[in-house]
Amino acid sequence: MKIIIINGPNLNLLGKREPEIYGQMTFDTFYEQLKKKYPNITLSYFQSNIEGELIDKIQEVGFTFDGIILNAAAYTHTSVGIGDAVKAITTPVIEVHISNTFAREEFRHQSFISPNAKGIIIGFGLKSYELALQSFL
């Protein structure tokens, strides 16, 4: 099984950025732990702060991978293009958010990804990614 985690803007700052919301662990540390816990899954990871690069990656893997775990971060609430990319592919996408977006600012309550995602997992910290991974098993 081939699964990719795709992270959007500012998630490269996990462990440093607003630790009261996002925690103290870096994503790289979490990702290594996840790979060790699920050795039978071919797990890939991609992060970009650039919207077009995220769209390119979704299109690149969207017909050959078994699943995409997507945290588009702030682009979730602004990018029609990422929402359209998710709609255009055949690989199922689980939308993930570390924080409970509905407990935050009003603009974070809108998602252009959700209508085209297989499912949504929000508010469980980094565990949200593992829950998404388990949904593909």
C-alpha cells in the first residue's frame, strides 16, 4: 500500500510555531515514528508553502497511490485550485487538520477540500495523521 502525506504552508514550522496549538514535536520526528509503527506501508511525505507545488504533487500521485493524507493548512480555506485537484483525481484523499478548525477563527470553518475528500479528521493533534492512515487499512 502506497500512502502519501501532503502538508501545506507553515507546517514545516511544527515544533516551533504556536506550540500551544500545534504541539512541540517536529513533523519530521513524528513522520519517522509513523514509518516505524507501520513498516508494511510505503509512506511518502511532501511539504510545500507554494500552492501550485501542492497541486502538482496531488496530480502526480493522484492516479497511482492508494491514499493521500492532505493537510493543506491555510490553503484549505482559500484554494479552489487544491479543491479542484482533489476532485480531479481517483486516489482517495483524507483531509487532516491538527487543530479543531471549528474552534478557531470563522474563516477556518470553510474548506474547499472537504466536499471532495473521502473523509475529514480534525483536532487530534499529530494523531490526526495516524487516524487518517488507519482509515486506509
